[in-house]
Amino acid sequence: MSNFCFRAGVLVLALAFAMAPLVECYEIPLTAHSVREAYFLGQRHDEKMTVLLAAYRQHLPLPKSGPHVAEIEVLTPYAQAVNESRQRLSYSAQQADQDYHARGDTIRVEVLIWLTPSYSLQQANQSAQKAARGKSAGFRPEDFWQDFQFQLIQGDSALNWQEAYGQPEFSDSLIGARVWMTYDAAAIKSDDATVEVRTPDGQIVAAKFDLQNLR
């Protein structure tokens, strides 16, 4: 083969790659093989599983005052399947497949909030009362998270969640809350995404995730 033909062949291949459609880094929908792989990875409870899930979570520093938004996590459909398997006992690959199809292809955001000496149970009560204004149901201190604002942002757009709910964290008394938001994965690009939390005292806590590098 002449050098000219070789160079021409390389150019054709380069053009073909350049013109090929971009492949999303996280898989939508998951194949049966991927669900099974995620299931076995979650069942291992080893370093490989821990390292994978750690990439989807960011730990935030304690603020000088106010509530502590301590962790923000963004889970793709694959990571959700790993995490579900990790948490379940007497769990089978068949159940994992059924659970995946029941969830559908979603991106799940989890935010962990701790009360602090400067944002105590008393402030949580006040936040719960504020969040309950205009509602017929009575307030509860553990509903304090409803006075926070949560957004998933890509580019200049804040995306709409499908569902949002919270769960209180207790020790001897209320110490914090976990908040989950579920998004349609098809509406989220495999690109940078920022989770932004606005606290009742006016602070903005943000965590940026590069979805190109998350499976």
C-alpha cells in the first residue's frame, strides 16, 4: 500500500469518528447484562463497589453557622442498581431486574442535612412552621427540610423533578434529614450538572458533578 493510500485511509477513519453520534456515558436504558453486573457488584461489598459509589457523592464542609448540608449524591440508573443491591439482603438478580424496571430510568439526588448548634431543633421548628404556612396540615419539626430549596441545574436551566420527599434523622432527638429528588434520566444530558441547596438562612451550597465520567 502506498503512503498516499495509507494516509487517505487514516483520514477516512478520522472523519468517520468525528461524524459519529456522541454516546451517552451513562446507559439509558440499562441492558439486562448491565443490571446483572450492577447486582453482583452491589452484593460484593468490597473496595471496588465502595470506590464506584464514592464517585457519585460529595462531602461538604461544616459552615461557620447555619445548617450543615453535609453530603450531596447523584445516582445514575446503573449506580442506583448497585446501591439497591448493596442495601438488600436475600436479594436475587431476578429481583434486581424487576426493581430496575419498576424504577425506570431516573437520576436520583440525595442531600443529607445536619442540625448544628447555630441551627438547632428550635430553628428547625421555626423552619417547619414557615414551610407549613398556608397549608391545612399541621407542621412537624422533622419537616424543616421543606423550607430549603433544592435544584439540579444544567447550563442555565433548573430541571424539574418527578418526585421529592424527605426522611428525618434521629439520635435521641431530631438531628437532621435526608432529602431525595427523582428526575427523568432522559431529560438530563451526559454533561456537567450542579446540585444547589439554598438554606433558610440564605446560604447557597453547591456540588458539581461531571456526568461524562459517571456510568
